[in-house]
Amino acid sequence: MFRPRIARSRQTLTAWAFLTPALILLGLSVLIPALMALVMTFTQTGLDVSEPLRFVGLANLRRLSLDPMFYRVLATTLLYLIGIVPPIVLGSLALAVLVNRSLPGMHGLRAAFYTPVLVSIVVAAIAFRWLYAENGLINGWLSVLIGAGFEPIGFLTNPLLALPSVMLVTLWKGLGYYMVIFLAGLQGIPGELYEAAELDGSEGWRQHVDITLPLLRPYITLVSVISAIAATKVFEEVFLMTQGGPADATRTLVYYVYDQAFAELEISYACTVGLALFLLVMLLTLVRLVFAGDRGLI
């Protein structure tokens, strides 16, 4: 009677012994800093870090609600999200369907599509800055095609083109990663379903509408939400390529947090903007839980 209880207790202690180092590391690197940032939202810090925190209540939240730049960067972040998620979901799904075939060279094609994921964002940003430059490769090709009278395009200096140009870098790096997720889902679909559908007269793209898309619904939800969360937290591309310009056209929430914390030294207000970002990410996570339900992936 007591031996099963002793065995369960030993298993529980063993599990906690393995979990404790990870929990301590998680607490020191994530939970404690997050709680400190939440506390600092209701305080005011001075330029001298040795000064004690001064409690100001909801002053930072009131400032946030009246800050026109916050609403502008929020709109830019949402625009970035809207511009990234549909192409990355549809593009990665199309690539997964393309490489999910038993044909010669498919393994090499999968590796080629996944290669951008392995490229450092620093390297990718520098490479795309060179491509986008007025004397760069893209403008060079266009000048050859168009000929005399061609005016170089300022991909990163034109407020209308800067944000889509930065989005393209995120899209280029993310397609291969999400393609692998969809590929795992596609390979979990039994081939007999497609054979039965073919007998019923469903052929070509119609099979994907009738079989592939319904069975990949949890994967589509997962990719949509995690790509949306990644889009709301975009920073490296903006920092390395435009630094929020031109005319704040590419300034996002995370870059605004960085700017307030390290350029303006408004640490408390940066924590307040970070709280708004946290709430936005939490909202996206709740959307994922509501739409995926018990059928969703972890």
C-alpha cells in the first residue's frame, strides 16, 4: 500500500530536481525582470541610476494614452503584422505543398528554401541594404532594363517604400521556417485520403481544398499566430536597416521601447510601452487558443 506512494513521491522529487535549475534560470532571466518592469511602470526614474524610484501612480499610463507617437508606432506595428501574416502563411503553405513530393531533388529544394532561416539577421539586413541602395544591385538592374532617364528608387529613404522593403526581409527569412511546420502537417495526412478523393472525382487543387486545408487548420492557426507575434516584436530589421526612419515610417513598438529606454533614458515610460506590447502579444495568444481549441498544436 505504501510502496506505490513512496514510488510516486520519489518520481515527483526526481521531476522537481530536474526542473528546479530550469525554473531558477527562467525566474532570474524572465519572471523577475518582467515583474520589475511592471513595477517601474508605476514609478519615475531619474537620469542617475543611483536615485531611488519615485512612485507616480498612473502618470505613465496617462502619458501613454495621450502620446501621439505611441498610436503611430502601434499603427505601424499592426500594419507590419497585416502585411506579413497573410503572405507568410500562404507562401509557406505553397512551398510545403511544392516540396511534399517524392521527386528527384526535393531534399535539395527543401534545403534551399530553408537556408534563409539559417542566415544571421545581421547578415541579411546588411545584404538587403546593399540591394536596396540607390547604387545597389536592384537599381542597377532597373537602370539597365529601363535605360536613359531612370531615376534610382529610394527603397529605404522613401516613407512609402521603406516599410514594405523591411517586410520583405522578414518574409524572406521566415518562409522556410514556417514551410517546415506545414510540411510536418502534410506528411501526417494519410495518402489514402487523396486516393479516395481522386476516385470521387476530386483532382488537382480541388484535393487541397477538400482535404489539405481542413486537416491543416491547426497548423494554419499556429503559423498565423506565431508569425503575428513575431511581427509585433520586430526590431532587428528596423534597427539595422532604417533605425525607424524615414520620417518614423518604420518605427515599431519594440523600436519605440528601445528608443525611449536607451536614447531618451525614459526607462519607466519604456516599461509602460513594453506593457502595451505585452498586452498585444497576450491578445494574439488568446486568439490562438480560442480558434485552435483542443485541436490546436502546443
